[in-house]
Amino acid sequence: MDMDLFAAAHVVRPVVPSRFGTFPTSYRVISTSVCFHYQVKASQMEVAGSDSDGREFKNADEMWREQTGDDNKKTQWYREGVAYWEGVEASVDGVLGGYGRVNDADVKGSEAFLQALFSECFVDGGIDRHLVALDCGSGIGRITKNLLLRYFNEVDLLEPVSHFLDVARESLVYENHMASDTHKATNFFCTPLQEFTPAAGRYDVIWVQWCIGHLTDDDFVSFFKRAKVGLKPGGFFVLKENTARSGFILDKEDRSITRSDVFFRELFCRCGLHLYKSKDQRGFPKELFAVKMYALMPDMPKKISKTRSKTHANRPGIIK
Ligand SMILES: C[S@@+](CC[C@H](N)C(=O)[O-])C[C@H]1O[C@@H](n2cnc3c(N)ncnc32)[C@H](O)[C@@H]1O
């Protein structure tokens, strides 16, 4: 194993620490396609990748063919992904792979990103709007509880693992009780992303964190294409994910892949999404994968006119 690369990658997802010792050997971008103005130029991205045992793949297609190349394999891929999480304790530490201590830094980083987006994209920072979010792959509702419910009037949760969703429902019902009636968790969908289609025009923000790695590239693209319909005009996606230094890393244990920033950008093009803004998460332990936040929009945002004073315009509607 190339330990320099391992150290330099300062990665590893918030999953089991035992995986630290199995970081793949090498990654190399062979070529990338470029996509302008939402148009997919090509999907012939040739990025080499590896699996968690250090085995190398020439490109993602080769890996996907092997892992999900026919209906049975694909069903098994998704079944084993969910089975992995079914064996995990329904707690913050559980959903963060034993790294519950990164919760505060994660929420802080997300909040700063979200606040910037609110003030740049919503008239008056969204203060007069009834705001609705969808928390995808929500786990036990950690993000909804610590962040989304403070900014959105309604939050829906989507999670395929029922014991996670049960815990989310329990803790958020209590939260609903404590908070005002105008900020609440509304719907709990026990469904995987690849099978979900949102109600048209329901969401201001669709938040996708630490779960998209479970989807194949094709399902990634079709999910975002379907989910666009679920956004209100002016709405956007936030994708927050681990990133590999280049190419991709297949995790055979939980049936997921970690993609590089280049790989993500290629997929955004295929989805017809505009990358409005991205930011690195700071303050995580060095041994973890680098984490990036992406704000994605179906269209370039129109410049909003700020009619109120600056103090108002920069403030989203937070429940105190
Ligand atoms: C690392 S946890 C993150 C949970 C939550 N997003 C958070 O940050 O607290 C990964 C989550 O993805 C969910 N997941 C696994 N496969 C999925 C799929 N196909 N669609 C949606 N979520 C999935 C798991 O059940 C688990 O809750």
C-alpha cells in the first residue's frame, strides 16, 4: 500500500476505523470530459479507481459492470448497502461511523454554507417564505434536528433503513413538540434514493449528505434529474460528500463508492445541474476523507434584488 498517498489523501469516510488500513494503492485521472452550459459533452470519463482491498479498475464503467452489471447484481448491491446500515446502531456515533465527535464541526460548516446560500439566493434571505427541505439518506435525522429544522418550516426525511427512521421520528416528534408549530418534520419516507420521486415543486432545498455514494452513476444521474422536479423555482440541492483525491474508491463492505471532485463535476454535468458554489468542510480529523459541499441548481440563479436593509437581507428565518 502506498502510505504517502494514504496520508496525503487525509480521508476516510465516517465509517468503521478498521477501514483505515485498507486504503487503495493508487489513483490517476486518465482524462476527463468537459461540460459547458449544462450540456453533456460526453460521459467517457476515464478515471482509474480502486477498491478497499487495493484492487485497481481501469475506469468506473469496468467497476460498475463487475459490481452491478446485471439485474441480480444490482439488486444485491443495493440490498447489501442497506443491510450494512441495518447492522449499525441508531445513534449519532453509528451514522457517523464512530466519528460522532465531528457532528458539531459538520453542522457548523453546513450552517455557514446554507446561510450564504440563503442570503444570496432567496429574497430577503427567505425570511418571508414558507421554506421546505428534504433530508436525503437522513439516517436518524441528525441533520434535520441540528440544522434544517432551525431554517425550514417543514422538513421531510427520506431513509431506507427503518430502525434509523423510527429513531428520527421519535426524536423529531419531541422536537416538534418543543419547537413552534411552524417548524416541523412532516413526512418520513422509508425509501432509497434510487426509487424516490419527490412531489413536484415542494422543496426549497434538497439536502443530500453522506449517502449518494450508495448510488451507481446512472442512478445518481436519474435521481437528480427526477428530483429537480421536486424543487420550487429558485430552489437548489446541497450535496455534502467525502471526496477521493482522484478517480474513485469502492468500499466493498458497505457497497458504496467515494468519488473525486472531478468525478462529481462530471456527474453534475450529466444531471444538467449548474454548480453554483462549493466549499471545503474544515475542522475534521486528518485521517478522514476530505469533505466538500456543493450547491447545485437546475438553472443559473437570477440576481435577487435586495429591497430591505442589509441587516434584514442577510438573515435567514431562524427559530430561536
Ligand atoms: C453515513 S450515514 C449518513 C446519515 C445522515 N445523512 C447523516 O449525515 O447523519 C449514510 C446513510 O445513507 C443511507 N443509505 C444507504 N443506502 C441508501 C440509498 N440507496 N438511498 C438513500 N440512503 C441510503 C443509510 O441508511 C444511512 O442512513
